[in-house]
Amino acid sequence: MTYRDQIEAYIEAHKEEMVQDIFTLCRIDSEKMEASEGKPYGDGPAAALAAALKMAQGYGFAVRNYDNYVGTVDLNDQEKQLDILAHLDVVPAGEGWQITEPFEPVEKDGILYGRGVADDKGPAVAALYALRCVKELGLPVKKNVRLILGCDEECGSSDIAQYYKEEKEAPMTFSPDADFPLTNVEKGRLPGEFHADFEPSELLPRLVSLDAGIKVNVVPGKAHAVVEGLDLSVMKETAEKVTEETGIDFELEADGVIVKILAVGEGAHAAHPSTGRNALTGLLTYLTRLPLAACPQMKLLADLLALMPHGDTSGKAMGIAMSDEISGDLTLAFSMLKVTDRCLEGVFDSRCPVCATEDNVLKAVKEKMAACGITLTNDSMTAPHHVDENSRFVKTLLQVYEEYTGLEGRCQSTGGGTYVHDLKNGVAFGAAMPGTDTRMHGADERAVLGDLVVSAKIFAQAIVELCKNSETR
């Protein structure tokens, strides 16, 4: 491929500078916060966006801030050809970090650690350096490339919806927010919200409260409960048995007749629930094994656990397990639950293959839950996304990937959702290499520096190949 030697040399020469720019952004806690005037997602995302745009402007790019929803970085002032969609918001820091603190990024043995290094600040900076490379080397491109930096990808992508009210889609779009080689199929999604009311009971021993989960798209690594009126020795004996069965650890703290319970598993992205250890389902397993007094509350929790038992990440018990050749298996993660003495409310996250419909998923779940006295409030679900694998756009990206990695370029599907889900010609492209565990959404999130470096090279070459002439498909 033309200009490859120049691209390789440029990115290698700027590698350490790229790391420092990643760390600059990753030191900012850009979790979605309470909105304030001019800051729809709060101070953190606005600060990260300001820092990124200042960075890009310092490299000579024209930038624009769309009211702190998104920011843009333009390669030139020519006709739009390619958009690169990345995001600067992050999921909550969570607990269990060991290598470093969440917002104190470090590099150890060629691996970057910190919240956002992989999802998605590291890839965003890699894309920025691809633009720098093309611009500073003066590589010939006849169309514009726009890097779009969003601030609400983790909480619904309202930022991008706002952006596209004002701007049109580019003929081609990719998001460096997944794994290589290339994702042209994104599963549909049902983020199921449910609730139930019940008569309170004063019978002892009893569950006082339960609180688990931090976000719908995160498998909970910790879950909390409070129990009253049980002998601590009984609770410890049961905990040992459930730990052996589930892999979830339990920490018990007694204060008179009150015992606080902490269930500890391992967090994960809800699109890949089998890679974590769900502390919520483990805690429910434990509570239903304790000799608590029979009551409506515990009956509902037992029914919930029967529908989403510990270890079942395929929706089998819910009656919605399914799979197809294009997009693979349905997944289901029980991600949030709050229980008091008179009500419960919770959320699960199901990623649904192309064969899924509202009839065989949404309605099926609604009926199953209703039979237990639980109301699913959803009336619709997100449809899957599919881009033709034979398009020039997709073939070009895969060709560049093969050239720079020596690995097979192929299309794949994902249960994760990215910014391109609702775009006609949008795919996810990078920035993690196949088989790399980035611990996305979990403790000690990490990115392999070599992956980010080669990603920047791939993105730069892709820009050249896609924008060197006027063909758009």
C-alpha cells in the first residue's frame, strides 16, 4: 500500500506523545453526571471534551464544540467522506482496582491501565493521531475526515442523536469502540426494566434490603444486602456452600441482630456476561438458601432467580435462548436490583440476534414475569444493525487491517452496541486486537499499547485509501 512506510515511521516517532495524550484524557473522571447549564452530561464529560478539543486544536485542526454534546475535529474543508465516531465518557470507576487507581493511568510492561484507556479514550486518541499523521505528512486526500468525539455513549447515545439533528451522516462511518477485524453486525437489545409491589412482612428472620448494580450494561461485581434475625454461624455455613457452588465470595458483618452482606464477584460488560461473575445472582442464590421467613418478598425473589439463575447468561430459564448464523447467541445479564420491605425494581440487559423479534423476546419475557407478579415496563426493543460485508467500504478496511497485521480480515458480530448502530453505513473497526482482554467496564481496565499504535497506523492508511478519490461505496 502506498505511503505505508511513511505512516509507520510517523506513528512510531509519536508513540510516547500519544500515550501522554491518552493519559491526559484518562485522568479526567468523565462519568455522566448531573446536568448543569451548558453541560448536558455534567462537569466531567464537558471537561474531557474541552481537553480533547484543545489537544486537537493545538495540532492545527479546525474543531467545534456542539454545546458539550459532541465535539468535532476536521482533517480539511473538503466534502465529507468519512466520519470516525469515538467517545470520551466512561462507565463508573467501580471497585476492585489493583494495578492503579481508576483515574491515575499508568503504563506497565507495554500495557496501559486506567478507566477509559480502552473504552474509548485510547482509541479516540489513536484516531486523532491518524489524522495528525495524514495532515502532517501531507498525504493526498480529496475528501474530509471528521473525528466526532461524543460524551454520552455509555448512557444511551443521546449526544449522537443530538448531533445528527444538525448534521448529515457521512457516506462512510466507523467507530473504534470494539475489536478488530471489523464488526458489521450489532445485535438488537432489550434493556428490560421491571418492578413489583408486595405486602410488607415483619416476620423474622427477614431480608431488610438489597442493592446491587451500577449500570444496566455492567455485570455487577458487588452486591449488598441486609438481613435481620439470623444466627451468624448459620449464615457463614451457608455462605461457604454457595461460594463453592457459584464462585461468589461473601463478607458478613454483624451488628446485633442485623447482618450486612457483601457479595463479591467480577464485573464485566453486559454484552459478554459469561466473562464476569455476577454478584447479584450469586447474592440471590445465597439469600434463597438462608432460612428466612416465608413472605411475598422472598417468593418474588425466588421467582426472579428462577427466571435468571446464576450462571445462565443465555436466557434459557427465561425461555428466550436463541441463535443465528449471522449474529450468534442471545445473551442476558441481570444487572441491577433494589429491594425494600414493600417493593422491588430491577434491570436486565439482553443482547438479541437478528432472529430475535418483539414476539419471541419482549412478549415472551413480559408474559413470564407477569406470571410471577412482576411488571416489565418495556414496550419495544432495539432492532439489530447490519452492513453489507461486500461493500467497498468494508472490503477496504479489512484489506488495510490484513496488510498491517498479517491476520485474516473478516466480518464479525457483537452483542455490544456502538455509535454506528443506527447509521446506514456504519461499522465498528478496532481498536483491540482479536483475543485481547481489555477488562472493559471492569476493574483494571487495560489497553495494549502495541494495539493502539498499530490501530493509529491502520486508521491513517484507511483514511488515505477511502478518501483518495471520489468513490463513496
